[in-house]
Amino acid sequence: MKFLEYLASDQAQQYFSVGNDEFPAVPGVGLAPSIAALGSFKPDDVNLSEVAKNIPTAQKIFNEAGWE
């Protein structure tokens, strides 16, 4: 629980924003310059449940193609 609390802290979110070029998950945390240059965060409206329905087919294609 303490680790999850840390990950959600302003300090950790700032660290990930700067170190990994990520948008912070916590509102109000400052953005790294590289992220600020991208503009505001726009969440994707893709339904991941629909995407997940294609995973078995995608895996079959990967296997047939020999992709690793």
C-alpha cells in the first residue's frame, strides 16, 4: 500500500514525468518541458475491451509470422 501511495505522490509523478517523458497521472503535478511541448493530455477513447477481443487473433498472426 505504501508503494502505491508513493507512486501516486506528487514527488513520484514529477519524477516519472521528467525521467520517462510521461504525463503525470496526478492532476496539478508540473510537466517536464518535453511533455509540456506536446500540449494538453488528450485521453484515447478506444474501448480496451474491444481491443482485447482481438488479442488471440493477433497472437496467432504473430506466431505464424515468427515474430518475437
